[in-house]
Amino acid sequence: MEVVVGVEADACRELNRHFFTFHALKRPYVTLKWAMTADGFLDYQREAGDGRVQLHISTPYTRLLTHKSRAEHAVILVGRKTALLDNPNLTVRDWYGPHPIRAVIDRQLSLPLTLNLFDGSVKTLVFTEVERQDREGVSYIRLDFSQPVIEQLLQALYERNLQTLLVEGGSTLHNAFLSSGCWDEIHVEQSDKRIYEGVAAPCIDELRKRLVFEHQYEEAASHQAMTTYRTLRPLVYRMP
């Protein structure tokens, strides 16, 4: 009997990229996702209590794609400012599938417990420097904020056997992940809207040599596009 190995090897690696990344790099597979205007902004400049409303960029179709992505990840992460200004649910509503575990970085535990993140409907992880007892539906994970935070955060998720992370935060959080090099995939939603000033979207121009264009969804009517890039890291798929 002849045994043939290596058949459809690339397809198998692609199918199991989350698993291989988790075990080879000892961290979750990280997907960064943001939506931006045609002139490169994520949102208006807003502060808590200033009365300015969130800029809505997504269409019903791209929102469906976002919720599909949420259902495919174990954890979804935002920063403190996104949690405070947008009060997101971070749940799966426009797709079928499980809710991801919600996570937020709140260094000094300044977020009000009335936010949707703490409603108890889905488990929430809070990354902080403050010692705090866990309560129902909320677990507090201490980090040393005098040291690189992203690596510590990913290590904590790895230790909890959480294989995939979706980052939906703002510019500061995304730039922190990009700078750390601890990411694997980027989803960029771009509309034809222009706001001329606001919160600048992360710039990936300097990363082009590390990016592999994956695919793009386009809506002709709204001129909306969702583009996926992968990082060029072939050795990830070689198990130790």
C-alpha cells in the first residue's frame, strides 16, 4: 500500500491556522478589525459627556460580516475609551453562532459597572493593574503596565486556552498591536464617507511588505468595501 503525504498541505494549514498559530507562537491568533472613512478616520473626536454621537460607518451587510467574525473568535477586545464612549454589547446578533468572551483593558478600573460589558449576559475579562475579586460574569486579570501590555494580555489568554482574539478597539489599541507585531490578520472596512477631521485610522502602509492580500467584499450601491489582509509568517505553521 502506497502512502502519499503532503496532499493539500496548504489547504490543511489554512483550515487550521488558528490552531497552529496558538501552539507555535504560544498565543491566540489575533485579528484586528476597524472601519474607516474614505479620508482615513475612524470616528469624530469625542469625549465622555460632550454629546457627540458615534460615527456609523458600517452598512447592514458589513455589519453582518462583523458579527460573523465575532462568532468565529473566542474573545473580543476593546479599550477603555471605546467601552466608555460607545457602550458596546460586543455580542453576536446579526449572525448565527456563539458570543465571544468580552474583554476590555481598564488599567485603573475607572469604567462604570452600568456599561453593557458588565450586564452579566456574557462572560467579561477585565485587564487591570488593580487587585480585585472576581464577581459573577466578570474576571479581573492583573497586568504590569510598566511592561509591554499586549504580550502579557496574550499570554493570559493563552494560559486560559483561548485560541482566537478579535480586536475591535480604537486607534490606540490597534496601533499597540501593530507595533508589537502580535497580530495575524487585518479586516479593514472602508466607506465613501468623508468627515475631514477626527480620530485617524491606523496606517498600514509601512507594513505592506508583511501583508498578503486575502480577499475583498464590495457593495456596489454603497461603495463600501471590506478588505482582509494576512501577515506573511509561513513558519507559524511548523509545529515545534
